[in-house]
Amino acid sequence: MAKNREGVTVHTMNRAPSGGPVFYASLPDDKENCKELLIATLWNHHQATAGPFRNRCRSSGRAAGPIRVVSGLLGRPHLHLGESRGPAISFSRGGGKMWGALSGDESDVGIDVAGSAEFQGAYPLQRVFHPEELHHASKVTDGDREEAAALLWSVKEAVVKALGCGFHLVDPRQIFVHPSDGGEGGVTFPVCLSGKALARFPLASGRFLRVHSLPRETMWLSIALFTTRAPVHG
């Protein structure tokens, strides 16, 4: 965890047993340039660490500088450094803040925040969650069903962002969240795909995506990673 000169705290999530770190931070979502500042903050922090993209370009210290955010065909964003592709980046709005996560290696990344207020009343939980998922997520939230739903939603949303598809192509129930196996400062969920989701992403067959979730005030923050590309040598 480190603060930049604007006082923004950048957190580092270290992956185990292999893989680069993930950097994430948030800013109040009350300025037009908050996303640009968030991008510059995360990139500057990335450049202060060793990684495959470290030598691609030197940080200019200005908001975004020569760095551009480019979206793929389905909208998944990544940084573009001059003429070269840079690391994956992901964004989420919630709780009056803009959140961003930047991959420290070649993995695709997804970040999402969700709060229990979104799942009050007659929300059709059965359409997006399996009963088993709600049961084991409720153990993490001390029996609070709405908070469990927020936790699960942030996990599933982070996964589809990392996959780069969105829920218009993948049904939420085709993303199954297994019981947590712990995690540093939060909980880590093994997640697997099924049905059409697995058909669209066959590289996920026979393996789990791992999603790290952290409580943040009245919300849950989840970060997912998915590796499909060959290593980049910087």
C-alpha cells in the first residue's frame, strides 16, 4: 500500500503461487477527470515495480500522458503504450467512488463493487444465484442474505469483466462461485464456468478462476484475473 503525491492510496494484491501483482485504487467520482487521474496513478505505481511492461515507456507524471485506454471488440479495456499493447485495466463505480484495477502482468483483470442496498426487497435472487452460492456466501456475511448477494454479484461481475464479455453474452448462473478458501485481508473464491459461458471460453475448462474479495465500508470489492495471452517480454 502506498500513497502518491495527490494522496491517493494504491493497494497491491499479490498473487500466489505465481503471477504478477494487481494494483487497485479509488477516487471520489465527482470530477470529470477522475478516471484519467486514476489511470495515471495506477500506471505510475506500476512503473515503480518490476514487471513485463516496466520498460515499455517511462511515466510522464502527467494525467495519462502518452498512455491511452483502448477497448476490445466487446468493450474490455487495456492500456496502449505508444504503439504497443500494455496491461489490462478495469473500472467500477460504487459508493460515490471510481475504482480501478491494473494488472501487473499479462492477465486480464476485472474489478467490481456492489452493496447490499442493491438487493433489497423483491430482487429475484434465484435468477442470478444458485442456492448453494447464497448458502456459503451467507457464512462469510454472518447470515446477512442481502450482503451475501452483493458479495456474489461483485464476484460474478468481476469475472465477466476479466473475460471481457459482459452479462449480455453470459448468464450469471453459468458462473458458479465455490466456497471461499480464505485469503489475505479478505476472502478468495474459486470460480468455474458452465454451459454457454464455458463454450465461449474453452480455455477455462478444467480450471478455476480465482477472485479475491474485500469488504469496503458498506460494499464488497472483488478482483478477478484470467490469463489467456502468451508472456510479453519487455
